[in-house]
Amino acid sequence: MKPLLHIKKFSCGYASKFSICVDEISIQKGDFCGIIGPNGAGKTTLFRGITSELSPIAGEILYKGDNLHAIKRQKRAQHLAIVNQNVGSPTISVEEYVLLGRLPFQKTLSFVESKEDFEIAHRFMKMTNTFRFKEKMMNELSGGEQQLAAIARALTQEPDLLLLDEPTSHLDISHAISIMNLLQKLNEEEKLTIMMVIHDLNLAGEFCQHLVMIKSGEIYAQGTPHEVLTYDNIEKVYQTPVITQENPLSGNPAVFLVSQRVMDKSS
């Protein structure tokens, strides 16, 4: 089966000379993929390469067999939706913000919302539990609420692939779990393919089906959470001792940190 997104022999980077080199990543339709790795490993660099914020140095990214970077921006936005780490807080209402997701489908520069646009926006606002404050201004929302509104706007594009850069960053556990549960529901019920950068290894192990672990600008490991989140991989990539066990309810891998004091006592 042809992958929805196929990254091969791809590299991108910055003038500072930092770059990331990916031999191959294949994302099938319906996958829920997490990109993990320590700070500075290249997760966001890869994300920006996929979203075309960074131009490729070499290689290519294929979307349904076509060169992703060769697809016109408006057409690309009809298939791929992006939620960045910093949502921002523009002085517009939540409803107006979410309706911006319909821009790729406008035939002219004048944006006039149709009845269908409102129906689609309201559907995803209800799904993300943001319809209740549709008349509030974006800058009046909490960080978690802004993230939900950003996801609602992305879903309003009706994409095949949703790309997210650390959607749970800076959120408390309640908001983080709510967003991950929402993404899992979208993946399972709406058959939405999801690829996300995520810091929290326990969230990654619990919710993602496929993980890509990055170290120093290269892929160190990829596969299922059980294959990737081993104590050996984590200790080598993150340079910190951990214990990995299965979650007693889900059976997914869970990661436990070990303090230096405990390590000193056990040695």
C-alpha cells in the first residue's frame, strides 16, 4: 500500500549549520505517529521541513506519491492542516478564528463565509468543546482553550493529515489528556492521520501507534511504542536513567524517572 506521507533521504536545516537527515519515514493513512527526542535533537526542524517552512536541502517528501513541496500552498492546505506550538492570541472571536480554516477553499481573495463553512466550523467546534465560547475573543482564552481552538481551525480544513508541534506543551495534565483523548478519537472515529512532535514520553507511549525517536539530527529508532520506548533507547538518547514498565490497564509502555539520589543508593 502506498503511504500517505513518505519521507526519504530528506534533509533540511538552518544557516547555523544545524540540519536533520532522515533516511526514511513512512506514514500510512490512519496512523497516529509521534516524533520524540531530547531538546535540540531536531524534532521541530523536521516538523518545519514537512510543513514547508524550511526548504529541503536534499531528498523529498511524497504526499500520496506527489512531491509535497511542489504542491501549491492552497491545494496543500486542503489536505494538510498544521497546528503550531505557539497558537497566538489574535483579537478576533473564536468563531472567526476557526472559520479561517476555510480559507484554502475560497476561490477569490474576498472571504465570504457560506452556510456550509459555518456548518463545518460549528461541527468541529462542538467536537473540540470550543463552541461554548465561540463569541469570546481568542486572547481571553486559557492556553489549553487556545490549543483546542487551533485544533478546531485545523479540522475545519477537513484534512487527510493533521500535523501538530507539541500540542500539550505548557499544559497541565488535565488539558494535556483532554487534547490527547480528542486526537485519539479523531484518529479512530474520523480516520484522521496524525503526526505530532511530543515531549512527554508517557503520553507518546499511551496514545501513539508509531514513534520516531530522533537523536542529534538523525533517526535513532522507530516502530511501535514497545519497540522504541525501551530503557536502553531512552537512556542512550536522553542520557538519563529510567525504568520502563507496562501500564497495568492499557498494556502500553510507561516511563519512570529515577533520581540521582536513588541511583547513588542502589550502586
